[in-house]
Amino acid sequence: MIFIGKKEEEIIRKFKEHVETVGKTLENFEDFVNAYLDGNCSDADRCCEKVMMLESKADGLRRETESMMYAGAFLPNFRGDLLGLIESVDRIADRAETVTKIISFQKPEIPPEIKSGIRKQVRLAIDTFKELKESIYLMFEDMEKAKGFIKRTEEKEHEEDMVEWDIMKTLFSLEIDRAQKLEIKEIITLIGDISDLAEDASDRVEIIILKRSV
């Protein structure tokens, strides 16, 4: 079991605040993508700013949490595992910000044939993160229940992979310029990275649980 004293409780609270902020970053990322695909430039610009603001806030919370842990909390072996998990979760917000910036700066022309697929891909990326979030929360409360959410994270990531593959097939079947195809391919791949990073983080949760179970 994980030993939790007052210092540890404060770190867990701060870590959960970080996870929530990453979640809000993703929600605004989805709003940004939908606004861009709808051609609503003003809403897209507003959401872009919110994504960058929230990603910066998440970075700050990560640093605060890590500083508190380096000051001494939890047993050393668990501390290292938790630090790795925090960094893994933070990369998810980083990737959402990266995609937002690329779309905002490059303003790619998205073919109508793949717009619905991209919307679905983004939604599945967020759903993958939500399953991860539940596994993280339960890791401190009920490890057996957390295992179920780890499995669901993997399932959502696989579902997102299938959607990503379908978008790619449609994209490269279109009669459009190859440079445009490659530009959009990069964006689709980076969106897919959000689910991949969530699954990577869930693998860390699983390792923590396995270590605590022996």
C-alpha cells in the first residue's frame, strides 16, 4: 500500500489539480479543432489562447508538484515512479498545444471528406485521457478498480488507432496535392499521439500498482 501522510496528501491534491488542468487543456483543444473545422476563426483563436494558457498552467503545477516531492515525500522508490507519471501526463497537454499551434500557424485546408473523422479522432483521444485520469485517481484509493480503467485506456487508444488509420486511407485516396496530404498527415499523427501518450501514462500507473501489490 502507499503510505500517505499530510505531506503526501498535499502532493496528491496538487497532482490531481495538474491532471484536471491537462483535462481542461484537452477540452479546449477539442473546441479549437471543431471551431477551425467549422471555419469559425474568432472562436478558434479564442480557444487557441486558452489551450496555451492552460498548458502553461499545467507546466507550473507539474513543477510545483515535483519540487514538493524532491523536498521529501513518499518512499524513494514510489517517489521516482510518481515523478515519471507526472511527466508522462504533462506530455499530453504539451502535444495538444503543439497541434493547436501547428494548425493555428499553418492554417491547413482540411478536405471535407475527413473532417468528421478528425472530430471523432479528437473525441477518442480525450476519452482515452479520461480513462487514464480515473485510473490515476483510483491508484491512490482502490488499486483493483484502477486496473479496470487501465484496460479501458488501452481499448480507447486502440479504437483511436483504427479511426486514425481510416482517416489516413481516405486522405491519401483524395485527388489533392501531395504536399497538402503530408501537411494534414502530420496533424493527424500528432492528434493520435495524445492517445498514445495517455496509454504510455497508463502503463506507468499499472507498474506502480504492480509494485505496490507485492
